[in-house]
Amino acid sequence: MSGTVLVITHSGRSDARFAADEVAGALRRAGLTPVGEEDLGAVTDLTMVLVLGGDGTILRAAELTRGTQAPLLGFNLGHVGFLAEAEREDIDEVVRRIAEGDYVVEERCTLDVRVLRPGEPPAHDWALNDATVEKGDPARMIEVVVEVDGRPLSTFGCDGVVTATPTGSTAHAFSAGGPVVWPDVEGILLVPVSAHALFARPLVVGPRSVLAVEVMARSVSPGVLSCDGRRTLPLPVGTRVEVRRGEHPVRLARLSRAPFTDRLVSRFDLPVSGWRGRAPNGQSNGRTGQA
């Protein structure tokens, strides 16, 4: 297999730069052509994007390559690395499998974000993980009203409201107390952050629903929109932010068919000692007579 592979790295880390050199060498030996970010504009047929860093670097790679069909494959050089697929010591094996086409591509849904600010034309953005309406003044809450499918749900003061994809359920939404959602679930999350309200629970709505968060006129603090923690936009009082499922998914290359449960246990180092699985007779332990 021949082709062009974009290598994106965390430029502020020396270990990532050294790993990028290793990847480039392995790609050349496998008959593939490595290119860097500076060459992206001249590439017309991109086979793969290899990312060296943490989840933040993978999110940056998704931003840089948006609009292409090239799948992303991350080498985890960060801490948790939920989006990463391989470790640094796997470089030669990963490149071999890329050259042989021995991988599958998984599509992850995104969010399309529309921002309506008083007296200004609509602004648009997107997110792979999450789009968050945050308070603009660290010392003051922001007052918001939350809407689902054109119907108001609740108003409250809070530090912010996270809207997230299932992919982003293990990121900001998780830190705010939201549920972990398996990547194959088609839905959108809404998670209030430090809300002062009787009803401010995390929500999961269907893929065709539209969520909206408005910065209320009574709010003494403006807001800030943050998309994947990378792009921000000021939200004056009276702004409306609409979030829906994105039209363009992000494609991730996968080498392992291990279930998401295994990834969750591995990344969070969850305690599973004592698990026995199925009994020798094929029945579930503790549930005699049931499959």
C-alpha cells in the first residue's frame, strides 16, 4: 500500500518530537510518504493522520483535517488518552498494519453549533467532544435558560452548561458529573455545571433533538462559548446557542476490536479484580438457569 500520511505532534514536548521522527522513518520504510502540518495545504490525497500526544493533540488534528476523509490514529503520549489507539512502543507494528490496510474506521458524531448574538449575524462552530457555555466572570454565576426541541426546560444560575457527544462524555461532561455514554449511542448530552437549581440533572436526548442555551437578560455576567477547549467566542447577555448533531463525523482508525468497557477500565484504571465472568457451564455466575 502506498499513500501520504500526515504526522501531527505536540510541538511543545520533546518526547513527541522524537516519536514523530521515529514514525516518519517507519512510514518511509513501509513505502508510505510522511508529511507535516506545514505541508497539509499541498496534499490532495491523504491516506491517514497519525497523531502523537494526548487527547488535546488529537482534537487539534481533527480541527486541522476537518473536511477530509482521512481517519485519525493517535499514539498516547498524554495521561488518559481516551481517543488514542496505540502507545509509543507500538510504532513499528502500527505502521505495518497501516501499510497493509489492517485497520477499521469508526465514525464519531460531532456537534454543529449556531450562535445568535444580539445585533450580529449568526456564528457557527463545531465540536468533537463538547461545546460549553461558561461564565465570563470567574466571580459571578451566569443565568441561563435551557431549551430542548423548541420548548423551555428550566432556568438557573450556574458556572456553565456542557453539551457533549458520546465521545465527549468522558471529558468535560464527565468532570461535571455527567454519565459515561458508549460511543455507539446516538445522542447528545447536556450537563449543567455547579447549578443552583432543584432540577439541573444531566440529560441525554436523541440524535435529532436540538438543544439551546440562552444567556438570560437578568444575568449579571456574560458568557463564553468553548468548543473542544480550543476555540472560544464571547457570549453577551441575550445570546442564544443552539446545538445539534453535526453533519460531518470524525473518522478514527481502530486497530483493536476490544469493547469500550475494556478501554474504560484501562484508561481509568478501574478495579475489576474478583470478576469471574461466566461459569464453566456457560451460565452467568449467580444466575442459575439464566443465560
